[in-house]
Amino acid sequence: MTRIFSGIKPTGHLTLGNYLGALRQWVAADQRPDEALFCVVDLHALTVEHDPARVRRLSRQVATLFLASGLDPDKCTLFMQSHVDEHTRLSYLLECTATDGEMRRMIQYKEKSARAQASGEGVRLSLLTYPVLMAADILAYGTEEVPVGEDQRQHVELARDLAVRFNQRYGQTFTVPKATLPDVAARVMDLQEPTSKMGKSGGPGPGVVFMLDEPGVIRKKVMRAVTDSGDGGVVYDREARPGVANLLDVLAACTGGDPAALAEGYSGYGALKRDVADAVVELLRPVQERHAELAAEPAAVEKVLRVGAGRARDLARPIVDRAYRAIGLLEP
Ligand code: AQP
């Protein structure tokens, strides 16, 4: 059985990018006879300016969307990161394994610290160190596969590097994980700025489709998507035509097929956008319906998280204890 772990941070409402890049892959993994753990990584949401009440609200919403997307709590473990102390316990040991230079090279740190500075906020120390906490999230479970979108590839590489380094210095302790990416839509781009990732933390931008957007809102956002000027009809070219390529990627992810082959069926952008809008609305419809039902039963969602945290703790405790012994700390 392959051990699988992944998480989403409650920094905003989940987007179509989170669904296609992460959640949908997780549901597919959940169908396999593997041991899979999926987590709302709430501690990661504290690395930037945050409102405690909003983090609480979003944490519940993300957990509810895990279930609404089709993750089955009888087949996989669903929990809140902050409910399992092993993550932060291990994080400190990995801080003693990682280097300052390694942290400063992280692309997300560079981008988000620049954003924080530009808006006059201080850059939180945790923004620099959270990739180590993410490595701890992964390594605490003996994880072999981490299903993520393209933007998280560098962080999973760090987890691999830290596992290898720790094992070399202190003896075999951690499984070395690898990232697994979806075949298409590993990086869904913003519909208004198709050279930037569709992100959830930048606020309600017109180029971001949220999983819980009403069908009419989804249609409006897709129909207003920036396409590229230039002749030659609808072609799939990520470099020269990023806007159209993004729409074709989303269509391929929703309906199946190859984005370049799908392009051949269109002579104009209008028809392509209509089909993308229909496909996204239909893809999200059952998730939205299930979300509405589950949101009315918060106690049931809380119970899933409580049971999940217990299971996660049992799996992580022996691995983290082993790391404590290996690095030179005495047993209590
Ligand atoms: N646009 C995307 N396309 C494909 N996959 C994506 N993911 C995120 N955006 C896209 C994948 O979703 C999972 C969870 O992401 P996260 O919560 O760790 O980070 P984020 O969504 O990238 O959110 P941030 O950092 O709070 O803010 P933004 O979105 O503004 O950068 C991951 O597997 C991720 O790859």
C-alpha cells in the first residue's frame, strides 16, 4: 500500500485550481487501496496577515469541501493539521536539518514576502520557515506520494532533500516522498492574467473561479477571460497564447481529451469559452450541491475531523518519536 499525504491551507475560498490541481487527484487516489491522509493545513494560514475568525470559518469550509468533493472518511484520513502535535514537534527537528539559504531560495517565500513588504506588513518569520513545517507534514507519515499542483513541486523537493539529509546524518528514519502531478491542469492560470497562477489568497479577482461560485458568476468570469490577440484561430501554445492554452487545459481537465486536439474543434474563442463555462459549471455542480447539504451538518464534519486526527496521531507518533531518538534526544 502506498502512503499518500497532501493538504490545503485555509487562506481563501478554494478555487478551480485547487480542485483540478489537488482535490480531484486526491479523490482518484482515495479510490485506490492505499493509505491516504488529507489535511487542512491551518497552521500554514498563519504565515501571512490573517483574521482569526476568517481562518476558523475557512478551515471549516475547506474540510466540508474535502467531503463534498468525494473524499470518503471511511477510506482515507481527513483532519486539521493543528489537531496533531506531531507536525510541529517534527518541524523543529527539520529546522535543525535545513539551511537558511535553502529557505530563502523558495519561490513562494520570495513572492509572498515581496507582497507583504509592498503592503507595509512585516514579513513573518513563519513565512520563511513554513516549507519546513510542510516537510514535517509529509515526513511525519512515512509518505511516499504527495499529490499536488505544479506550484508545490519545489516544496516537495525540499521535503525529499531533508529526508535524505536526515537519514544520512542520523540513520534511516524517513521515507523519501515524491510529488505526483495531474496530467493536465497542474497549474490553472488566472483568467485575467494567464501568466499568473489562479490563486485563492489574492481576494475575489475577476480571473479566479471559486469552487462555490454560482453558475452565473462562473459563466461571466469564463466569458470575460483574456484571450490572446493574433491570427491563426484557436491553437494550443502555452508560450505564445497562454490565455487560450489555459482555457483548453481547463476544458481538457473537465471533459477529458488532449488540449491540443481539442483546439482543432474550434474556429473562434466565443464557442470555446461557452464550452469551458458549461464544462466547469457541470463539473462543480455536484460538489456545490453536496457542500450545501454538508454545511447544514457541521457536527458531522467535526466528527470526521476528530476521528481523523486520532488516526493521524497514531500513524505519526512512532515516526516522530524515532526521529527524536535518532537526532540525539533522550527518551522522556
Ligand atoms: N492554480 C492552481 N492550479 C493547480 N493546482 C493548484 N493548487 C493551488 N492553486 C493551483 C494546488 O492546490 C493545493 C493546495 O494549495 P495551497 O493551499 O497549499 O496553496 P495555494 O492554493 O497555492 O494557496 P496560497 O498559497 O494560500 O495562496 P495563492 O493560491 O494565492 O498562492 C496544492 O496542491 C496546490 O499545488
